[in-house]
Amino acid sequence: MNKKGKHSKEEKSKLKIDSKVLKIGFSICVVIAIGIIIYSYMMRNKEDANKQVEEQKEEESIETANIEEPIIEETLDNNIQNLINQIMIENNLNENNFFFFFYNVEEKKYYFYNENTYFTAASTIKVPVAMLYYDKIADGELNLSDTIIYHSDDYETGDGSTAADYSVGEKIPISYLLEQTIVNSDNMALNILINHIGYQKCKEELSKYSDIELIEDFYTSNVANVSYYYDVLQYLYQNTEKYSELITNMKKSSGGGYLKADLPQYEVAHKYGSYDGYVHDYGIIYGQNTYLIGVFTKGIANASDLIADIGEQVVTCVETEKSQ
């Protein structure tokens, strides 16, 4: 009987201890659970707060961008229009002998005169032809170090030193031909570049630089209009990195004549042309803003001087207005 009673007391004591352990364990679990709930709640609030901060920053960034980069609509430049009208009156210019474009890149102001009339392009075609080659180089089809064979039917008199430096049958580096074509307006270098592609194929490829619908004569002879050359210059400017070497060569072109003549304080990347009474120049003038200018003439005495004068007056007009 005594053993039985002693055993029962031990069991009761053990049960009491187990009960306390369970209560303590339960309490710990409850505390842990509450802690997890509180932690999750705090983290969720923190994430929500961070998200709100990020959204606010994004909204502020958008608002700042909208303030810093307002949308500028293209507008007619009435001052340039009035200036060109006055120059035309003073120099007996009209739709039969004068073609013009102007574009202020930063302010998106423009003026065009007689932009759809076609004329003999002369050496102004050399810029888009050079662009074709730089495109092919950028695409990996060609390298500047590649050579083209000089054939007898490529020969043509004119400026440049290709005919003096090379003989028929010799291989000429593309880099040399591109430089001669633009810097020295070398007709023979141009012929070699065009004939290497093929005249018809070359003219077809030249059409890609403009969205206008070109007439059939564009593909069979050397004619163009103001709209085409404005598009070419826009394309050139918008892809400055790809055409950096071409633009550098255009800055060396003419040795200070045409558009450069009366603007010695500015960088001018341009290409002139003169053939059978047609005298032209078009290019990029880097002033307070960047200006795309094209002046094309037919049968005008002292046309190169007139082109220089128009370039100087246009830039002065724009920059005088800008400084007021």
C-alpha cells in the first residue's frame, strides 16, 4: 500500500511539472507568434512607405523633366522670311533662279523658298554619296582601308589630286576617295565611288535619305531640289556620330569660300557645287544655335559672293534677335 501511494505522488508531481512546461511553451509560442505578426505588419508598412516615396520621386522626376524639356512645335520663322524676301528684291532673285532653306535646330524655326523645283545639283550630290559609304562602313560591309580599282572611264578633270596620285588600274583606299570627294570636291574620286556601286543602284540608295516622292529624273541624272537636300542635311545632323568624319571633312571644304566666307568666327560644315551656271552651297552652321542652311542659284553673277552674304545675314538676323 505504501509503495503504491508513493508512486502516485511522484506521478502527480511529474504531471504538475509537465503542465507548467506546456504552459510556458505555449506562452513562448504565443509571444513568438505575436512578434511575427508585429514584424510582418511593420515590414508591410515599411514597404508601403518606400513604395509611396518611390512613386512620389517618379512623379517629381516626370514633372521636372516636363519643366526642363518643354515640347517645342515647329514654326515658320517670319524674320527669316522677311529677310529673304528683301534679299530677293535687292538681287533680282525669283523662282526661276533661287532656291533656299533654313532651319534653326534648337528653336525648330524654319523657312523654305521654292523647295519643290528641281535644279542641276552639281557637286552637292557628293555629300549623300559619301553618306552611303559611311553607312556601309558602319554596317560592316566595308572598311575605310578597303580599296577600289581606278578604271579609265572614272577619269574626269576638276579639282582634287586623285588623277595625279594614282594611275589607271591602281587600287585606291576608300578613305582617300571620301576625303578627296568632300574636301577638294574631286570629281574623279566621286566617279570611282559611284561606279563601284553602279550609277542606277547608287541613285536608288540615295533616295533613302528623304521622304519626298522623287521624280524619275532624279534616278537618271544629277538633279535634286531644296526639300531633298534639307532632308539629307537633317539626316546627317541627326546621325552626327556615324558621320563624324564626313562632317569633319565638310568643315575643311572650300578653304573659306561660299557660306564660310563671311562667317570666319563660326564652324561651318558644308558642300558647295558649281556647274553650267548653277552655283550652290548647303551645310551646318554652328553658332549660338545650330542652323541648317541651303542656298541654290541658277545663272546669278557673283553667286558665291551672294551665297556668302545670305549666310552672314541669316545668322546675324537670328542671333541678333536671340540676344535681345
